Amino acid sequence: MEKSHYLEEGKYINMKKFLAIALCACLLVTGLVACGEKEADYKLGMGVEVSMGSSETGNAQVDATVATVVTDKDGKIVACRIDVAQNKMDVTDGAVDTAKTFQSKMELGDAYGMAPVGIDNDGNGVTKEWYEQAHAIEEYAVGKTAADITNMPTQETNGHTISADPALLDAGCSMQVTDFVKAIAAACNDEQGMSFKSNGKFTLGVAAHTSSADSTPATADGDGLAAMYTDFSAAVVGEDGKILAAINDAIQPKITINTAGEIVDTAFTATKRNLKGDYGMAPVGIDNDNNGVTKEWFEQSEAFSKFVVGKTADEVAGLPTQEAGGHVISADQGLLDAGCSIQVTSLQATTAQAAKNAH
């Protein structure tokens, strides 16, 4: 009996040890998972700088620099992406091309052709393509605040304002940086930025899409319009490929031309999102889905940006649409109820592309 009791007791003691070890292991694993899934607060912002200063007789040109950043709770940049929509249209004799297609500098890649020209503004013997220099700026921005970017030292060389920071120059970036600085700082200070939570494992992408469909030729009866309008989108994508945050914006710069192809006037005030109520969509009372809700463009854009959170790039591209009021609008009742009944084709395409561009 004693031996039997001893054995039973031994089993009992061993079982207690086993349970204790198992419990500790479970707590350890749970702790590790909890640490791995710990989320922090981030903000996605966008900034756009527009110039039409390169327009001249025979050539209408819009240079739009877009920057998107993700900042942490301290306002430091943890991710940055930039691109330039350098849109040109031949307006000789007042003609316009309403079907012209455009590619951003990042989309052009090696075809942009900066490297072969051999531009070496700082004279260090390094000549890189535009996208390579842009990536250097993106990496340089990480860890910096809006103030750090704004106060980056610069120098005048070969008629350009380039960086004077050896870190950026040694990385091969010696191109003009003024618009990048402005756009990145504006993105950091974006008051309409989108907040989100993440464990820090995400990627960031930006995209631009330009259309010249609203252009009109100059005639003997009046001036024409070179309208190269661009939509911009930024998307933060999580490990599962789903969007964590998105922002959409658009510009409608107007270049007036005459029959001689001369630039009569250029006009641009701000992006649609930054114009807010001054864009003037709400007062017109456009209600494409006839639900009685008429909102300003920036409000509808924000509704769309929030709606795509949790969706993949393909899901955004495949959102159902319908023809209404002469526009292609969403067919999703949730988005319509949120007040977004504007044309969504470009919003969809550009947001999906931004998500695909995320890296």
C-alpha cells in the first residue's frame, strides 16, 4: 500500500510540475503574441506642389509634385513616397489633345532619361535616374520631422537649388529639391490626414492619374483651355494586403491658350481637398443618386478614402458602379449613404494603383 501510495503521489507531483510548466509556456507565448501585436498610432498625410512656370508658346505644362508620408505620434516620418506628374501638351496653333495619355516620372522609370544626360549638379561624378534620386529622398526623410525637412540645408548649383547635406548627395541625389521639401512638409502637416493603428508592419504607396478630356481648342471666337487634371492617391497597406488608410486628392490647373498657341493665362489656387468648401460642389446641389444628400468634394473624397479601408487593391478596383446623372458612381449603398455619389472611376483606379505601388 505504501509503495502504491508513493507511486500515486509521485504521479501527482509530476502532474503538478507539468501543469505549472505548461501554464508558464502558455503565458510566455501569449506574452510574445501580445508584444508582436502591440499597435501604435500613426497618421497618413499628403502634400501637393503645383507649378505651371515651364509653360511657353506651343507647350502647356503642369508640374505637380506629390508627397505622402506616414508619421508616428512624435511627428517623425516612418515612411515617405514621392512622385511628379509632369504633364505636357502641344498647343501649337491653339490645338489640344483630349485623348492624350500621361505617365508620372516614377512610372516612366528609366524611360524618363535623366541619367543618360549626365546631370551631375554637385560634381561628385554620380549621375542617377530620376526615380533613383527620388528614392534617395524618400529614405532620407525617414526619422525626420516637418521642421527637419524644411530646414534641410541647400545650395545653388548650375541654376538649381539642391541639397547641401552630404548624406543625400552621397546617395546620388543632386536634383532640384525645393518642391520635394514643400510637398513633404505639407504632408507632415496635413490637417486632413488619416489616423490609423498598426503594429508597424505596413507599406506605403502613391499614384497619380491625369486626364486631358476637359481641354478645349482655341478658335477665332475665343481662347482655348489646356486642362490637364490629375488625381492623386496614397495608401497604407498591411501585411495581409488590406488597406489600413488612404487619402485622395485632385488638382484642376487651367492653362488658357490662343490660336497662336500662346499662353494667355495660368490659374491654380489649391487642391480640391484643400479648397474644402471653396471648391463649390455642395451649393450646386449635385445629387447623382437622388438620396437628398449633397456634400462638398473633400467630404465625398474622405468618405471614399474611409470606405476602402480593409479592402485589397483588387477589391477597390472591382467596386460595383452604376451610371447616374451622366456619371459613373458607386453602386455600393454604404458609400452612397456616406454621401459619396461623385464620379468614382479615377478614385478607384488611382487608389488601387497606390495600394499596388506600396513597398
